[in-house]
Amino acid sequence: MTFDAEQFRSYALYRRRYIPDECVHLKKDCIWYVSDDLILTSWKAIRPRDDIGGGISAFYPKLGFRISKVFAPDGSLVHWYNDICSVRIEDSEIHYTDLLLDVIVDPDGSLHLLDADEYADALIEGLITKEEAAAAMHALQRLMNAIEDGSFKELAAPIEQLQQIL
């Protein structure tokens, strides 16, 4: 796999969220690789933070999630942040929709499920469809299986490879 940000310079990345209701052009993210199976980006925190400086993300459109290696401002590992999301590529635009469920994997291996309450509220309020809700649960199960069976390391490999050249 070859990482070439210049090749993907004309691409644009958009993040859609339901809570809060927003669509943001992530114009400062650097896109390094795009295929139907994998999208690789690097990024800096949108707003200055003491705890997070940036990260490297791998979107897996067919699996329904994005995994991110998150770094502190000093470059040390904070955690792996995993978003359940849907991804659509149209020409040179990448649109991903945050489906609210997130899983953090701490450096010590402990897991934290985030925003299940927002997911439930979004379903009750009709912000997400039954199909999106079902896809999110299937993706969450795939992600948890990968973490538990050790195949998460394979999913993280492109991130580790890109980190070596950055």
C-alpha cells in the first residue's frame, strides 16, 4: 500500500453528526489513501486541547467503523478511539455519518462504550432510521469481535505503517 497525500489532495472529507445536528467539512484533515475498503487520514484536533493533539484514522466502509490512534500534543498515545459510522464515497468527496456509538480502547486494553444513551435517544426521536440503527449494532459487534479475537491489530496495521512515515 502506498500513501500519497498529493494523489488525494482534490478529495474532501465531510463528517455528518446527528447529535449535535451538523455536517462539517474537515478541510484540515490529510487524506493519504482511498479505496472501497479503506480510507486513511491524519488530523489535528479541531479545537486546541490539552489532552489531544491529533491522530491517524482508518475508515473501513464495508465494516461500518473508523478506528483512530489518538495522540497527546507531545505525541504519546492517548487511546484508540473507534467510531461506528457509515461511509459513502462520491467522486472525490468522502461523506461519513457518525452513528453515535463509540468504543475507546485504552493503552492498558480496557474498553469503554460511549454514547449508547445518545444512540437510544436518536432512535426514539427518529433521528436515525431502523436500518441505520441495525447497521450500527452489526458494526459494533464486528468491532468488538475484532478487539476480542485479536484481529484489531490487523485493522490498525495501516495506521501503524502511516505513523512510521509521518
